[in-house]
Amino acid sequence: APPEWDWRKKGAVTEVKNQGMCGSCWAFSVTGNVEGQWFLNRGTLLSLSEQELLDCDKVDKACLGGLPSNAYAAIKNLGGLETEDDYGYQGHVQTCNFSAQMAKVYINDSVELSRNENKIAAWLAQKGPISVAINAFGMQFYRHGIAHPFRPLCSPWFIDHAVLLVGYGNRSNIPYWAIKNSWGSDWGEEGYYYLYRGSGACGVNTMASSAVVN
Amino acid sequence: VPAKPWADDEQAWNLSSQELLAPARFALDMYNYGRAAGTRAVLGAVRGRVRRAGQGSLFSLEATLEEPPCNDPLVCPLPETKKTVLCSFEVLEELKEHLLLRRDCSPVNAKVTEFRNATFSSFLPLLDKDPLPQDFSVKMAPLFKDFMTTYNRTYESREEAQWRLTVFARNMIRAQKIQALDRGTAQYGITKFSDLTEEEFHTIYLNPLLQKESGRKMSPAKSINDL
């Protein structure tokens, strides 16, 4: 993998969004990934609808949580995703109002990535931002810098938040993942979280996945 | 026990003694670590609750420990009679290994306990720890006002504002502990979530399904050199 990479500098990442008082991080993690895949395979960056997943993905539980792997399947079965503009975010579940005619992007499949962080970095640099899930220990009070909690405090057994890997690098020789969160740009580093890279910190390597756009 | 947020009601605290034995014994060993025989505390009453996921279990214990009388001037400046200590422990059990994450102990004074049960349980139902020192909340008041201005916070009543100040002050202590336990360059402190209890934050913003369910099986991605 290249020593560092950042998809924000290559136009593959939309603005930081805000899930509001709703446990819908899984939807934001997946739409962020699909936005990147569509950009890399079709050349257009579109901001995609999380509300469509809250309302129409009947396997997941909207504000009570969900899993990226189910969400990819829902997007495929529904026939694609509408844009944020066409199907705006409300922050609570409503009746499904999806229209296949309005769908602007589609996916063909989804894949699970390696747990090896070097392989994850290589895949990210080549193929785009990655949906991951982490233990959110300490994030309630995170302000800036590279987080590296003691492993037992941020155990990979207690995964409770889904986010998007958009890049990686080193700051003062400390390796990090650049992570797009969905708690608004007035949290963290303008909405981003920086997590230590290389030790499986907070389970960052345990649920890496991506949509496939042929 | 399905992985779910701590239930606040009583029965959540009634794990069987069999389940409590290992974590409680580990916590006691840690408490007595380095003490000579005859000076070690013994376990009195203990109750606990557990949050489990995968191979990990997080035990939250409350126990009374009986400290023996102390006449050794090297250990206690003044002779001390036998006393009872009330401790709360958090023990992580993972793959049969234990780790003590938290230990809070204080001498049990029957009067204080009655006072606390009679008073605090009435108007601060969610207060899950010992009351903060009064001056600490007072010190936090200016910071809390800044927080309310910065994040445009308003509360419905004076009681709610008072309660949120208490939560804010407690969270400042939690953030300091997290800061002390971070090996990176991260800074922790006041954020827009600083007036939420840990339970509120977990319930509203996090996604416990991720650790409970495995979801649909996906095919493995080809690694880059294969591509």
C-alpha cells in the first residue's frame, strides 16, 4: 500500500452528515461506501439517501441499529439508491417511499475484506472508502488527535458503531486511520475521527466491507 | 444473557453466586494485591450484573469487604478497628482471562448510606454513582454555561438543568480518565454529548446490533495483488 492515502483529496467523499438522535450509523457507513464506489466506477460523486435504508430495508432496525451486510442486500434487492436530495434524511423511520425510477445508483454485490490492516489499506488505496465497525469507547468525549485506547477498554468484542474509512497516514510517526463519522461536523476534527492504525484498535479491522459496482 | 445495555432495575443485579465467583474472587485478589497474610480484606456481600458479547463478558460488581483490625504503624498511622468497605468493581472476562477495569471503594458509614438511599434515590433517579463533591459541581458551572451557549442547549426546568450539570460534571471526570488511558495523541473533553449519561449516549447514538448479529454472509474481496 502507498504510505498514505486520502480519498477526500480525490473527490470521492461527500460532506460529513449528521444521524441525529437515531442509531442509524450503519446506513451512513454504507451510503458513504456506495458514494465512493459509484464515484470510482462511474466518475460522479452523488450524496445518497440513508432515509431510504431506514424506511425500506426491512431486515435492519432503522434507528435501533442495523448491519452493513444487510443494507447492501437491501440496496441490491430494492434496485438502487435515490439521492439525498430526492429522499431526504428525517432521522426517524417512515413509510417506505422508494421509487425505482428515481434511483440514481445501483450495486451488483458486496464483499467482506481481510482483517489484515495492511491489506485493508492497500484495498482502500486502490478501490475506495471502506465501511467498518468499531467499539466507540471514548468517542462521546473525543475532540481531536489520534485515539489509541488501551485494548481491554476498547475491546473488539464490543463493537457498537459503524463508520467509513476514507484514508490513512502518519502524524509525527504515529500511524492512523482517517474515519468519517456521522455525528455532524461540530464533533471531532470537523466530523472526522482519527484512530491508531496497525493494532486492530477498537476492532477497526473486524467488519470491513464494501459494495461492488461493476 | 443477550448483549443489551445495563438494565437499571433490581433483578439485573442478581447474577447467581456461581457466575459471580470468578470475577469477584479476581477483584478481591487485586484489592489485596501485595498485602501480607493476616492483613487482607475478606469478601462480605456481593452482587453483580453482566454484559456479554462474543467471548467477552463485562461484570459490574458491588461488594462489601471486611478489613481486619490494623495495629501496624507502617500500614495505618493510628490503630484501626475492623471496618467495612463498600466497593464497586468492573471486571472484563475475555477468553478465561480477567482484567480489572475499575475499582471504586469507600468506607461504609451506616449513616451516610441511609442518607444516600433516602435522599438521592428520590430526586436523581439516574444518578448511578456517589454524589459529586458539592464544590466540584459549583466549579463546573461556568464551563457548563459555556457548553450550553456553544451547543445552544436549553432545558425544560431548573431541576433538569441541575441534573444535566451533575451529568456534565461527572462526564468531565470520565473524559479525564479516558484521557489518562489513551496511548495516542487524542484529546478528550467537552463535546456536544457532554450532558448525556453513558446510558443515554449508548442508547441514542450507538448500534448494539453490530455485536449481536452477524448479518448476511458476504463473499471475500480479492486482495489487491490478486486484482
